[in-house]
Amino acid sequence: MNQEQVETFARPELEPAIPAAGASTRLRSGKLGVTAIAFFVIAGAAPMAAVVGASPVVFSSSGGGTPVIYMIAALLVALFSVGYLRMSQYISNAGGFVAYIAGGLDNKWATGAAGITILTYLSLQVGLWSQFGVFAQQLVESLTGIGVPVYIWIAAVVAVTTGLTMRGVDASLKVLGALIIGEAFTVAALVVSLIVQKGWGIFTFEGFTGANIFGPGLGISLLFAFACFTSFEATVVFAEEAKDPRRTIPRAAYFVVGFVGVFYTLSTWAISGAIGIDSIQTVATENPAGMIFDLADASAGYWLSFVMQILVVTSFIAMLLGFSNMFSRYLFALGRAGALPARLASVSRTGAPYLAGLVNGLVVLSIISIFLIAGADPIATVYSWFVALGTAGFITILLLASAAIVAFFARNGIRDNLWVTVIAPFLSFLAFVVIGYLTLANYDTLLGGAGGIARWLLLGIPLFFVAGFVRSVRKPAIDYGKEV
């Protein structure tokens, strides 16, 4: 687009970069370093929200073995990363795992996987936005006595995160950086206060028993721990915007796996030791919502509990802003490849996929509106149903990506390092087969015991895969290798 065309737009910051066929469609390259990409991924992990909201579920299932469960989840992601990051040297595309599946299997499988990916990330966003609305309402009402409806909070903050996504990564990074640093320091303050109050003895190995780690609760514990890594794909989704992707992406990925793994392992280790190995499971079962806040209050005073209550809500904002940025780039890449309408590949002058970001925000808000207006409970129905579906979809995508990585190295005869190109990818594939089984076996628990009609939503995964597969058959020109 020339300068004369640029000046015809009333809002140049949102100027479509491809109003005409054949024009360039690129995200702005060389924009993001290791820290910037890590911020987007860690934001999706929602450190504060996960410690307060997810860890009690793991504690109630695995007791004192919880820190080991988080270590296992981190090691599984690290194992997957071995082949995945080696393959990233050959693929630099905002299409994330879909581009990898295209490279290892073929376009039909990749477009089928794209269908599952769309279902997965929309489901996760819908469920998490619904949970955010409840938390925001409860926090503000407890502080001011003013009861603003859940839907108003969701609609208002969806509009803000969508606007930030449309403006570009610079605006989002400023918000994410402040929120993530605040979350990390607050959890660190909790751990330090526990050490000061109870001593280093809280880091005990007494809970690391086979009965705790490999007991009946292993399946659900591993799924909830693994859910902390659902934003990991962002490391490659932002590849086109990275500085020197072949170096930046692996560094960011391993930094994120290390940070998230250590963060959850140390924090849950300190929490279980402070409450008591013999009583942590009971406390987590009886008081999951208030367990962490009560501990903060007892160890450091009300100020820490109060700060944590606020940061839990802002943690959701950071997480959903990260998801919005990541998924808008996914839609951009699918539009550019031809799997979705080409207009989704429009970018602003700042290099942001603004139209994809807008579509994402509108679709998410529309789905939430339908459910809440129909009277669905924001937590028991919207959150439970959609997060369970999104978790199952994410495991399915990882399973397909693992198979694609194995196939990619085999088809191209890349065997210079057997651990990297054969052993680790194959072990990763087997691991995700097991996790897939655990997902199905524990799906009612993910649903919060809802069962019934909610289980039928699982049919969306094969249906969306078939829809994508058929789309590829009817449109063989789909090309996931496009970068211009």
C-alpha cells in the first residue's frame, strides 16, 4: 500500500494492510525479544489465579505430593519442547501448532487441527471470562458494597482487552509486564513470610510419597497442573514478530517452562509444608476458595491477603489479554493461509492483526451473552463446561503436534541427534496418549461433576476436525507456509 492510499483512511492506526488482492500481509518482524514473548506466555499461565484457584484442586487430590505433580507437568512440556523447538528452526509462522502439523503430516490434517484449535481457544476464553466476571463482581462488592452484574464486568473488560490487542503488542506488553511482576512478587512475599514464620522446615520431602503422587487423584491433578501450560503455544505463535526467531523462540520457551515449573513447585511446596503435610488435603477439600487467602492473612497479615484478592482478578485480565493476542494471530495466520476468510489477515500500521482481534472479542462476547442471558450459571455451567472442553481440545492438539513432529523428522531424514529427532518426540507422543486417556477418564471431574449434556460438548472436537478436513479437501490451495 502506497502513501496516497494510507492517507485515505480516517484512522491510520487501524489501516488495513491488504485492502486489495495481492498486497502484503505481514506482522511486524523483529519486534519481540525473549522477555516480551515470555510475558505473553506467562500471562496465559495466570500465576496468581492458578495458585489461588487451581492449586487447591491439586492439593485435594494429591495432598503433599502436589509439588511433584507440577514438576511432572513441567517435565512433560519440556520433553515435548525438545523436538518441537528443533522443528521451529524450519518453521516460523504465526499458525502455531497448525503450521507444525502441516509440515509433519499434511494440509488436510492441519486444517482439521485448525478447527480443533479454534474450538479450543474460544472455549478457554469463554470459560475464563465467565470466571473473571464472578471474581470481579465479588471483589468490588466486598470492597464497596456495590453489586455490578457479572455480565457488565465481562463486557467492559472484553472491550478493553480487545482494544489493546487491536492496537498492537506494545500496548499489551506494558499492561502485562506490570501485572505479571506484581503477581510474581506477591506470591514470593507469601513464600518468604511462610519461611520467616515457620522456618525452612516447610520444604519437607515427607509428602513426596508414592501414595500421594501416584494415587487415585493423579489423573485430575496432572490435568489441572498441565492446564497451567495451555498458553505455551504462544512461543511459536509470536515467531514472525520475534527478533532472530531461531534463537529467541527456544530461549523464551525454555525460560517459560523453567519459570512456570519452578514457580508452581516452590509455591505449592511452601504452602503444603506450612499448612501441614497431614492436613493439607483436608484443608484444600473443605476450604478451596479461602485456603490461600487465610494462609496469607495468618503469615503476613491482612494486607497480603487483600493484595492477593485484587491480583487474582488482575491476573485474569493479564491471562485473557495474552490469550486475545495469541489467538488473534492464529486467526490472522489461518486467514492468510486461506483456511479462513482472507480479511482476517488484515494488519494495522503497527503490525497488529486488528481485524482478527476484533472478531475474536466479538465472538467470545456473543457466546457468553447467549449463555448468561439464557440464565446459565457463570461458574457451574459456563466456566466448567467450556474450560473442560478447551482442556480436552488442547490435549488433542498437543497429541497431533507430537505425531507431526515425529513424522516431520522421519519424512525428511533428519537424524543428526536421535534424542532430539526420534526418542524425545516419540516419548512425548506416548505421554500425550496417556494424558488424553486421563482427560476422558476424569472429564466429569473437570466438569465439576456436571456430566450429562455437558459431556456431549466433547463431540465438538471431532466435528470441528471434520469440518476443517472437509474445508481443506474443497480448497486444496490452503498454504500454511505463507508469510507474505
